[in-house]
Amino acid sequence: MSTSSLGEILAGAAAQAAAMLDGRNLRLSPTGRVHAVGQVRWLGGVTAPGPLCHVGTASGPVAGIIPTDAPVSCARCLASRGIDPTGRQEPLPGLG
């Protein structure tokens, strides 16, 4: 009988979360903001999917993640993607 190492268990959890989030966004609570998915460094050097804005989660990046097809509403995630979170476009010079 062999036992898995902590690193193998964490890598397995990260892979499961990545599969759930493939092509989707995430929430950390049922009524919370919608975050873009990024990679977060976890315990033991394992990377796992988590909020692109790196907002903290109490139990690590994969705990409590709720996959969603809703559009991103987190201003920090939008800004990380180069999108103005206010939805405003600055006027072109000379035309404002």
C-alpha cells in the first residue's frame, strides 16, 4: 500500500479545479464578485487556479471556488486584463 505525498494531493486538487474552471470564471461565494481565473502559487510550490486578482482565500486557492459562466465583475481582475473597470473610454486627444 502506498500513500500519496502532500505535494501529490495538492497537485491533484489543483488539476481538478483547473478542469472545473476550463473556459470559465469563478466566484468565491454564491453571491460574490465574479473573478477571472489566474494561477496562484500554493503550498509546496504547487500552482493552482484562483482569482486573477490574487484576492485571498481562507483555505487556499481551490477551496470554495464556484465555477460560473457569468462575466467578470471584479474591478481588479478587469484591470489585470487591461480593461477599464468603470466602462469609460478616454476621449481621443483633440476630440474631447
